[in-house]
Amino acid sequence: MSKLLVFGHQNPDTDTIASAIALTYLLNELSIAAEAVALGKPNAETKYVLDYFRVDQPRIIETASNETDAVVLVDHNEKQQSVSDINEVSIKGVVDHHRIANFETSDPLYYRAEPVGCTATILLKLFKEYEVTIPNHIAGLMLSAIVSDTLLLKSPTCTSEDVRAAEELADIVGVSLDEYGLEMLKAGTDITSKTPEEILNDDAKTFPMGSETVRIGQVNVVDIEDILVQKKDILETMRQETRENDYDLYVLLVTDIIESNSVAIVDGPAYRQFEIAFEKPLQLNTVDLEGVVSRKKQVVPPLNNAFKREN
Amino acid sequence: MSKLLVFGHQNPDTDTIASAIALTYLLNELSIAAEAVALGKPNAETKYVLDYFRVDQPRIIETASNETDAVVLVDHNEKQQSVSDINEVSIKGVVDHHRIANFETSDPLYYRAEPVGCTATILLKLFKEYEVTIPNHIAGLMLSAIVSDTLLLKSPTCTSEDVRAAEELADIVGVSLDEYGLEMLKAGTDITSKTPEEILNDDAKTFPMGSETVRIGQVNVVDIEDILVQKKDILETMRQETRENDYDLYVLLVTDIIESNSVAIVDGPAYRQFEIAFEKPLQLNTVDLEGVVSRKKQVVPPLNNAFKREN
């Protein structure tokens, strides 16, 4: 077997980058040759985290099969979120916290998923099970992943295991969870230099639902108005991407990380399914979603159900 | 959430029944309401095991959604091997050691798979991780599952983890691994009272491969001739089932548990794919497969590759 490439999903977020690096560290400590790579550039929040803990950005790959035949996935499993040539390589392992779909292997593999808020929370268990000490910088990345995925433990995806893991990791790193966490989240909300394309795509995922294709982006902000003033340009970009990619529904979730609320900007031929899912009419392509901060837990399941009922 | 139903695959074998009972015991100890059930009657080997350790046969269910909305799968994940109404219930967890295919959920779940020889080997880890003591009768079932799935540690699916787990469980039970193991395997090879339908179906699974459907049964014997003398009747039954179910390929693996060899009886329109997969011509619908004892590791992957190449 050639060296394992370990990577998370496209449009990498902090959990995807941090978990690839942390799992690779664990594998290397267990004498398994592995390299953490990424399917895109780190976002502003992740850059802040890597700088803070003085860890190099992982090498970015376009394809995997040109350099290995064996990969390990973190923080995702669905093929359309993975490397473009995922069907050409053998998936040896997965560590993830999402639903399982569009995933298939020919051979048995190591698959570890738990319904917790963050991949890094599962990795902390693995470090303990394999009795590998977590160095300071790896603990820092894992802590940052939990803060990012749970919006500083406030998302409904956050479980008591995530809270315990974050506290334990903050102890190892020697930082205040609240202070470091807020500072880190704020570092990720600077959209002043971002184009509409970047706002839409920096944290976007594509989901097959029923027979249709749904694109859902999310952007964290400290003031939702900063995005809403650009609504016209954002909608224009959404429409162009919808035409180019045959999306049936395009959603941008604009999330206020201080107040834990979101506004959704919605477009696409299947926009009615969004109204059905949330039992709310769109007003000029937007709708307030009070208390909604989690794409995975509060947006994907109701949309999935709406599309299922339609079929 | 209503009570979890915990079950293994159709045509239950010893690992499927034992692992459902063992995982249910673990869940109950963790104060999670769960009941082990089965998708069919235990086979002769499993009956011997249940009698030996004085454990009741699990209740047999036809459907799950009439009594619960939440299930846990052991020893399988593919829908066509599961309960008939698997799409009507929510899969909360899986503990398995097979490839992942035809599996999909709407929500995140607990999924634990490792490429080891037996589900019970993974369960032994879970008992340790959750610090639950394994009582004698549960250890006996888990030991039997490992003996069954690895043909007393001789199958190529058997890993060093299975060997260690079997030795540890035999110590807990207080039996000789070799003596108990051989006695148990022999108890499962009595085919004198079996019809061709039972020989074919008692341990059979259906696999989608490419766009085709492959049925693979397996029967353990101490003398392969006991089956070959019935070849005419078995082939006739294969052909009838192939017509009724639109199988493209039907394989019966007849495995000598003493010598660790198999003879395959093969029929169906796609029989050429079998010859391609094993690079051997069939002779009157049979072929010797020296050293082959594992359907999962030595039969499914080469067949899968043959069907993939065809498409």
C-alpha cells in the first residue's frame, strides 16, 4: 500500500483541515505512513488557527489517484463532497460526524462515525483508545475545530461530548475556551475583501435530495446586514451558478455568530420546497430563520423531508 | 424514541445472532432500552451455541416499523440484506465488518466498522471502551461468533485482533478454544436433514454488482462429497430461484472446514463473469477453489471486479 492521503471535504473548513492534520499525526505515531492534504485553500478562520498554533497549511491536491491508491476521509463521506477521482482510489478509513450517503466501497474498511458536533471530538477518543499523547499544537487545532463546528458550543449540533472534549483540549492547550473561541470565530467573519462568489462558495456543499440537487452555502458574520447590502450581487451569482450546474435549489445561510440566528437567501426553481420545509414564505428571496445556526441539523433534514414528500 | 430493535442480516448466522444479543446487553447496561431480534431462524450451528450457553433464541421479526422507529444494525449494512421495511425506520447505529454499500441515512448516526473477521471482535472493544464487564454467557456467544466467522481462526478474513479477542473470550468462558471451536463448527455441518433449498439459502446473501444481481450461498461441511452427490437437485433449485428472482449469477460455495478448501457450484446467465473472476473454466457447473473459505474476502471482491470491468 502506498502512503495514505488523509483529507476532508471540498471548501475546507476548520474541522476538515484540523482533523486531517490530527488524524495524520495519530496514524504517524502508530507507524502508518500518511500525509494530510486539503481539497482547497484554508478559509480566513482556518488561516488564523494555523497561524496561531504555527502549523503549516496542508498541501492542496486536485486528484489523489496520481500519487496513491489508498485514502482516508475525515469530516465527510459523500462522493460529491470529496476529491474528484474518489472512485479511482481505495477508501481505507473514514472518521466523520455526518449522515452517510453516496458512499460505497468494494472492501471492508475502518469507519468511525458518531452523531456529535465535530470530527475532532471523535478523534480525541481515538487518541485515548490508542494511548497516544496529544501535543499542544494538535490539541489547539482540535479545540479550534470544535469551536468552529459548534459556534463556541452554541449550535444544536453540539453534544455534551463536544463540550467535555473542548474543555479537556483547552486545558491541554492552556487557553481560555471562551476568549480564544470568540477571537477565532471573529477572525473568520471578515468578508470585506470577499467577492459574492467567495461568500457563496467558501463553505458550500452540494446535496442530492430525492432526484434534485441542492446547493447550500453558509457564511458566519457578526452583523447580517453586511451581507444583505450585497443581496443583489449575491442573487445574480447564485443564478449564474444555478444555470451552470443545474442546481434545483440554492441557499445561502447567513449566520449571526453572536445572536445565534440566521437569514437565508434562497433561489432556484425548487424554491417552493424551501418554503414548505420551513413553513414560511420567502420575501424578496430572503427569510429570517430564528435560532437556526446549523446547516446539518436545522436545514438539511427539513429540506430532505420536503423533497422526499414531493417524490 | 421508542425501544431500539437490534438485529443482524437475513439468513442469520452465528455472528449475526450473537452480536445482536451482545450489543443489546451492552446497550441495556448503559441504560438504553433495546431488544435483540432476528430476521430468521437460527441455523444448526447457532442453535448449538445458544443451547450450550443457555441463551433463548431471539424473537423473529418480519418488519420493524410496526413496533419501533429506531433500529441498530449489526453484522450488515446493505439494505437488501436487512429487514424488509428498513427504509421506514431510522438507523441509529451500525456495528459491522463488511464493505459499505446501498446504505444511506438522513441524519448523522453511530457507525462503527473495522476490517476484522467478526463483528464480535469489534464488540469486545466497545465493552472495554464503555467499561462494561462481559458475563460468561455473552462471552461464550461472542467467542462462538469469532470461531464461526473465521472458521476457527483459519479464514483469510481472520486478523490478529480476532485471534487475540478469541483467546481473551475463551479465557473468560473457561473453555479450550480449539476443542470447543471444532465441536461447534461440526455441529453446524449436519446437512442430512436439509433440502436443496435450505442448503442454498441457509447462509445466502444477494449482492448488487455493477448493474447485475449475484446470489452467493455458502455451506460448511466436513466432506464436500456430501453436497456434490446432490448437485443435480441443487442446480435445479438454483435455476428455479434464478428465474423467480432475476439473478444474473448464482454461486454456492461448499467449504471443507477441516481442509480449508471450497468447491463452487455456479449457474446463471452471467456464469462467464465467474470464470473471468477466478481465471478458471467451470466443469459441469463446478470448480475447485483451493484455499478459498471466505465469501467476503475471496469471492465477492474478484466477482465485483469482474462485473465492474464488464460495465
